[in-house]
Amino acid sequence: MAILKIARMGHPVLLQRAEPVADPMAPEIQRLIADMAETMLDAGGLGLAAPQVHVPLRLFVYRNDAQVAALINPELMAMGEETESGWEGCLSIPGMRGCVTRPKRIAWRGVDAAGEKVGGEAEGLLARVMQHETDHLDGVLYPMRMEDFSLFGFTEELARAAGSVAR
């Protein structure tokens, strides 16, 4: 396994639509998944999409409880009209956070790292992570989803401002 270089905002790979994975069980895809998992854990992320490591394919890895999972060729659908706003960060936009409104509940499906069809429903942090990572597969970065740029800034400054408000 290897730690991969993470593309940062401004790199063209982050703005293009990724291509479907033809063979989830291909050795190079299995190696990519393992390397992405190691890279995500090393960087302290909750998810990592293939375009973020300069590979324009439709797959991402994510933390689900204490496990790391992969989702290949994902499809997500909002369940209902309810949305919620929450703070997001991104390994491709280091040191910054922004408040993004997303569907509260989603249904999802795709293929896992073992090549099996999987699917389910998610809400809360897991739904947010899956939506964030799927956005990467479509060439969308979270600031593009933001409605209020007064809720976007450097993590340290936002924490300092929150601390001064709390006093």
C-alpha cells in the first residue's frame, strides 16, 4: 500500500466528471482502493474520492463506524424534501470549512470492494460524507454548494470566532 498525493482545489481533475469503473475486481482497482484507504486514514479524512488522488474514476472510500468501506459506481437519491445544514471540510481544500445544505436522508447503491452489489439508506454524517464524495465524482467541490459564504473560512478562524461568541 502507498500514501497517494491528494489533488488540491484548482487542479483540473477535481472539476471533471469521473468515468465508471469497468471491472471493480481488476487488480489495479483493488490496489487503488487499498491505497486510497491508507491515504484517507493517514490524512485524517472521513472520505476520499478517486479524483482526489488524480484518478478520474467513479469510486470513493469512506469511514463507516470503525470500518473503512469502498463504494464503486455509486448512485445516490434524496429521500424526501428534508434538508439539513452542516459544516464540511475537504482533504482537497485543507484548513478550510464551510456550511453546506444537503438532503437529510439518502438511498444509495453501488458495488463494494468485493465486487458485490450493495445498497441502503443513510442519514446524518454518513449521508453527508456519501454526498460529498459523490460530488467529487461529478466535478463538484463543496464551496460550489454553499449558499452563504459568510459561513466559509479557515478552520482556525472559525473556531476562534465561535469561541469568542461563546464567552
